[in-house]
Amino acid sequence: MESKKGKKRGAKVVEPSMIRFERITELLERENLTRKAFAESLDREPGNVSRILKSKKISEDFIDQVIATYPDYRKEWLLGYDKCPTHTELKQAKAIGALSNAPLTMLEGSYRLVCARENLPVETLSDTMQLAFLVAQLQDYSDFLMWDYVKRKKDRDSAVWNLLESVEESLKRRNNNG
């Protein structure tokens, strides 16, 4: 059922100030802070911070002060515009996103290379079924390679295993020296 303004009745609308309140509350939990300790860290009176939080009307100026005190937290998150609370978590999310897109990126690169080598026109890989099929094939092949790697790992006499082991050792030495 819709109201006169065209919005569905019963749909939950979250005010920005409520989101900010929830984010500050989450920050307190993450940092294991009481409201009093939080106020002291901001160099404010506990009563002042308590009133702000109780009213749930958290200004952008207050958020700026929180960011100045807790710089790893992101302003975008505290304002309710984003889902990653800290800069560290944002970097991790981007890395995971890059990894999850890696098979498609690799497929597209290979596709372009094969088309160029065979002198075929390069079309955009946009067909979802085609992409799903290619990703499944890539997954099967990577599973086979991993199985082969684990199998060879058991066989210490394998030349491939010895090569991989020596590469791994040289990388460890390089990382320890750098």
C-alpha cells in the first residue's frame, strides 16, 4: 500500500543522523571505549558528548573531531556514505575485489591476445553465460594445477618440486634482506 507521496508504508527510512549515531556506537565498541573515555579522548566534557549522542544529531564538525582523534577511521564511513570503517579495511576490501576480478581480467587479457594472434576482431566479453563458462573452465584448470602441485609436493624427488622450493627459498631470503 502506498501513501499520497508515493512511498510504501512501513518502509524503514534511516535518517543520516541515526546512521552517524550507529557508526559512533560501533567505533566505541571497536575501540572498547565508554562514552566517558570517548569524550576524554576528544578533549570534551562527558556531558557534552553524552547530549550529542543522546540527541542523535551528530554534526559533520563533530565527525571531523572524531577523525582527528581516530585517524584510521574514515569520514565517509562515519557519515554513513560507505561500508568500510577504516583505511586498513578499505585497502583489504580493494585487494579482495582485485583478487575476485583477477580471473575475469586474466580471461579478457588472454582473449585479446588470442584474437590478435589469430587476426580476429576483438569483441567485448559481455555475454554472462559465456563469461560464466570461461570462469568455470578457468576454475577447473586452476583446481587441476593445484592438485598437481600438492601431489608433486608429496614427491620430494620431483624436479618441479625442487625448482619451486628453491624459488620459494630465494624469495624468503630476498624478503628477509629487504
